Amino acid sequence: MAWLTKHPEVVYTDLEDGAVLLHLETKFYYSLNEIGQAIWRMLDASQSLQEIVQKLMAEYDVEEKKADESVSRFLGDLETEKLVVRPKE
């Protein structure tokens, strides 16, 4: 998977038990649970998919295969909803 960056028209807000994303162009909002929130924050540091998976494995005691599948699916969903974009080459 080519790396993804946050869409510039997406606003992020922390909540007590997760976060909310608002896409200013589409006017849709999305709620994130604690793990989605952690992944979103890791995108700020331009961490690789593998780095994100490793951190989630350590934090949430999950097997690598399951973590990799879950993170890949979540990032794919973010891309489908245009919350993240692939950098132009």
C-alpha cells in the first residue's frame, strides 16, 4: 500500500472515548473508537503501516496478522471515504 496522508479538508476533534472526523467538503462526519483515534494520530508522524501495526500490537496485545488486517482495512475505509489521500508523485 502506498502511504496515505490526511485529507486537508478533514477536521479532527478528540473526544473522551475516541474522536470525530469532519470532512468539510462532503459535510459528513465519522466517529473513531480509541484504536481508530490512535491510528489517526500516528498518521501525523508519517509512520509506516508496519510501524503502526507494531505499536498497536504492543499497546493492545493483539497478534500481528490480526493487527495488520485491521489496520489495512481501516486505512482502506478512510481512503474510500476520502479522509486520507495518496500523495501525488
